[in-house]
Amino acid sequence: MDLNERVIKNFNESIRTSTDAATAVAATVVAAAATMTEALLSDRKILACGNGGSAADAQHFSSEMLNRFETERPGLPAIALTADGPTLTSVANDYAYEQVFAKQILALGQPGDILFVITTSGNSANLIRAVEAARERDMLCIALNGQDGGELASLLQDKDINICVSGPSTARVQEVHIIVIHCLCDLIDHQLLGQ
């Protein structure tokens, strides 16, 4: 396979994964956006976290909330727990890497806030501990998950939401995750602002 064919193969695989996921997750994305909107209307905030590419996705989401998505509006309270390098490294150094998000959630989270956890596997120890910390703070959890949802999916409770994207690779799951993030931003703006 030449390099051009490889690029076309990747595009086609991404399109197939996105098309399959659209039907599978649409209702769950709508439910997640409604839950986020309700929290924002109740003066609550969204704390987002993830590792690697999912850390970047958490920051992408919070920037769309704090600044704007496609419509002019006041900023909405969302914090990417991945963005504070000194806090992440001090917690990892003084405690353990699995505590880097949990310590922030315990300090910043309030009852009724939402933890938005982004993961392609659902098995990262620091994200599992983040969900446990959110439980301690009486927060709802929305997981943007991958494959079978991993251990994290088993920690979610009735009012929590698990948007689980299946795909042939981590890259394809991450590509769908960014579409889901944009759908969430669009639906939140639509519910807050209308047409």
C-alpha cells in the first residue's frame, strides 16, 4: 500500500467509525448535554480531565465553554484539570500520579458540579480515582469513554452518563471524541441560547 492509499484508508476508517458511533451515542450525547446545561443553569461548574490526547480534549472542551463555541455568549464555568502543570507535578511527586485529578476535585468540586472524564480505555488509575473523588464531593460524572468502557464504566452510578465510543483503534476513538465534544458544546449553546 502506498502512502496516498494509507491516508485514504485512514480517512475512510475514520468516516466509518464516526458514522457507526453517531447512531450508537446520539441519545447519550443529548442526555449529557442536558445534564451539563442543567448544572450550568444552577450555577455549577464542569471539571474536565483526561490523559494524553484526552487531556488535550479536556482543555479543548473547557476553552469552548470559557470563551465561546460558535455563538457569542458569556463564558461558562469549566475547568480543565489537565492545564496546571505545577499542580499536576507537585501532586504526582508528593503523593502519586493516580492522585493528580482527585486532589484537585476534592479541593475545587462542589455538590452538583460535573466531572467530565475523557478516556479511550476507561482503565487509567488516575481517572478511576477522579471518579471516586467526585463521588466524595457529591458530583455527577459524565464519561466520554472508549471501547468497552473499562473499569471506569463499572464505577458510574444511575445518574451518571457514559458516552462509550467503539472503534478499531485509539486514534479512531479520539477522532469521534472530538466530534462528541463539539456536539456537547453545540447542544449546550442551543439549550442556553436557542436558535
